[in-house]
Amino acid sequence: MSHIHKQLVEEFSRIDKIFETYANTHRGKKVKSVYENYRHYPEITDSSVLSSEEAKGYLTYLREHQALLDDIRDAQEFEIFTLIIGETKMDIGADKQ
């Protein structure tokens, strides 16, 4: 796996931790439900199915949203971000098939 692919996997792992921390520190059924739904998206442990350019594009996309992800303000934002990142994971997972 190339350096860019490793960075992409690490970035998804970092985001997963952000979501897990948010769900564990914010009470409420909505947040817990959203997080449980997010956990059904595929885990990205290998992005080598992508070309280096594709991996770089996804990495850039995720990093452009880093400040927003690091400062999720409420359950609605949390839900939106989990859907966006989850669908991104689905896109990458679909490339495996």
C-alpha cells in the first residue's frame, strides 16, 4: 500500500474516533442511533483498490472538512457528517467489487 493510501486509511480511522468520541460524550437517543447507523458503513482498512490519484482526491476531500469534523456542534451536524463520511466509505467500498 502506498504512502497516500496509508494516509487515507489513517484519516478514516481518525474520523471514526471523532464520531465515537462524540457519541460517547453526548447523551441522547438521537446521537446514539446515528452512531449505530454509521457503524454499519464499511470500515476502510485498505484503500489500494483506488488509484493514487483517487486516494489523493478522497484524502483532500476529508482534510477540507477537518475543521468542521473537529468541531461538531450538535446532533444534526453529527448526523449530516456521519452520512457524508459513511457514503464516502460506501463509494470506496463499491470500488472493491
